[in-house]
Amino acid sequence: MADTTTSLSDSIRTQYVEEYIEAAQFEKFYDQLAQPVGRPMSELKRGSSVQVEFLGDMAPGTTAISETTDITPQTLRDATASITPTSVGEALQCSELLLVQAFTDYGAAMFRRVGKNMQESVEAKAKNAATQGTNVMRGGSVQVAARTTLDAGTTTHLISDLVFTDAAARLAMNKVPSYVDNLGKSWGAYLHPYQYRELISGAGGNISSIVLYQDKAILLNYELGRLGGFRLLVSPWAKVVSGGAANANAVETVLSTAEQALEKTFNVAAVTNLGSWAKGWLFVGSTHETANTHIQNGEWVRYIGHTGSTVTIIGEGANGGLRFDHAVGEAVSNDDPVYLTVFGGPASLAKVFATEVGEYGQVVGPKRDGIVDQFVTLGHKWYGGYGRISESYILRLENPSRTDA
């Protein structure tokens, strides 16, 4: 009997699972701020939520010991933080005929896409925990109260090295646990490449002045690795929200037709100010992100031009088009993007996960379905959660970028 893909399914699956893990680990960013709660996961996973307990400190002693009466014992206070584990799972399904006839390596591509989707889905939970909350700074040398007032054209709203000094002082005052390496203690600053650019060439100019006299290659190679008390961790996966100030040439419209991922054009209800929008960035998504509730399918695209109501763009999709599907009526706007920089340490977030599925999730399949096994299904699943164990342990900075002015 000849060997078949069925009889050697484990061999094929092993090769593909390696690609799954490779894709899964590629996307991790905010997860670096999290550590598992310090108890066995097999016990913590049980129940609808996990309570993390805290004990308060004793007050420093100031009273001399009496020779005639006993000392008065102090009373400790306790508190808890709650993490609510949830589940996430997605899948792809194709026909057997597609695998037979497709010119692309669709079978392997399914594993890569499922792996990437699994980690991005889990990372979205870490991202929400890291970039929400009430411990926030907005602006640069001038702080503002509302995200909607952050203006890319206002120099004092931009990120600067002085803000890092303030952030370091706040984390130090709050006794936030830090990383320790051969250069001493430090925290992490998780930021977007545009914010890194602002630090290198910002209005303050302090960093440029320092490195020009110390090591010019730092500027040329973009090798700035630390600033103040922070390691700089730069990633395009850093959260960018759409809630900044309205542009002077405001584009505020909606999609007039449903659009699919990979489309390089979309149709809008109005084209007011599109032709004069030289900077080009447009947000496409179900709503503006002006509060702590984040949407997962929002994306930024580059405006190229328009003919009538049809807009041509360059996006984050694999082919330079849209990355996600979008429904009729979703927002299209050129409000200033707001970049979220997160300051924290190795224990700023806590996470729990089901040991049966694992920290990174579990691939399920490929499985054959149908009366004659004519469908192939591949998916992933994960059970767990992320939480802010203390508002004082993590700080968010919100800034616009001159690139969008």
C-alpha cells in the first residue's frame, strides 16, 4: 500500500506546527510586561476569576520601647486585584479541491496564518490591559487633559526626553519592580517607531546634542537603546488610537460600501478635503477610539488619490491593501493619530492561562469534515487572561507625531 498524506499526517503536521510556533512568537510585544501569577496554573485557572492578594506595609516605628508597658501591635490591611480569564478561538476552512488545485502553498499558509492570528488574538488581551487604565500622561512639555485635544501641529504636545524623566520619577515613587542587568536597574518603554523618531529628532534636541558629541553612529544607526531609566522597546505593533485632534483639513466620512481585506481601494460617502490631505494617513474602523474601549479591526492606511468616491490607498494588508474586512458605515477620518507609550516593568501585568492549552494556545487540526472528508479545518484556541495588578505599576503616555501635522 502506498504512503499517503493521511498515513503520514503526523509528519506533515510536525513541519507545519513549527511554522505555527514561529508565527505565534513573532507578534509578542505587550506580553513582555506580564508574568504568570505566582501559583500553579492548574489551580488558578479554575473559577470565573482569579483574585491576586496584596498585604499593606507596616508603618515605620517611631516610639521608644517602654520599660513598663508592652508595645501596641500594628494591623495589616489587605486588598485584591481580579483577573477574569476568557477564551479565544478562530479557524480557517477550505475544500480539499482547493488544496489539490491551488498554485500557492495554501496548506502551509493556513498554519502560518492561524499561528499569527492566535498570537495576535492573545496579544490583543495583553495590549488592552497594558494600554488602558487611569494612570496616564498626555502631551510633552505641556500636559493636556483630553486625548481629543492632542494636536500633531503643537510642539509642546510631542513626546520628549523630559517626559521620560517625569515617567521615571513616577515609577520610582510608586516602587514599581524593575529589570536588573549589567547596567543596573531599568524599566521598559514600549513605543511606536514614530515616537522613537520624535525622541531622536524632537523639538527639545537634547538627545541629538548628546549623541553628536558622544557617538554619532547612534543617530545614523538608530541605536538609541536607553533613555533615562528606560530600555526602549520599539515595535510597529505598539497601539495607535484614532482619538486625536481634528485636522485643519478635516476628513470625516464613512464607507459607502462593504470592503474586503486586501482591497486597494474603497468607496466613501463624501470626499471633502481628501484632495488637500497631503500627509495622507487615514483611519478606517468602526469608531474613533476616544476612551479606554479599543477596537481590534481599526487600521491606518495611506491616501494615494481618489476618482469620484473611490479612494486608492496603501495599507497594512499582505498585498498593500486593507488588512481587515470593513462594513458599510464604518468611519474614515484623518483625525491626528495618538501613539501610546507604555512604561512598566517585568511584573506590571499578571497573566493566567489554562495548562491544558498552554501559554501560547493550541493548534487544533487539521481535521477533515464532511461525508466524504471534502473539507479541511484548522484552528486555534486559548484560555486565559491578563490584568493590571496595580494601577501604580504601569503608566501610559499619549502623544501625537509631527509626521501627521
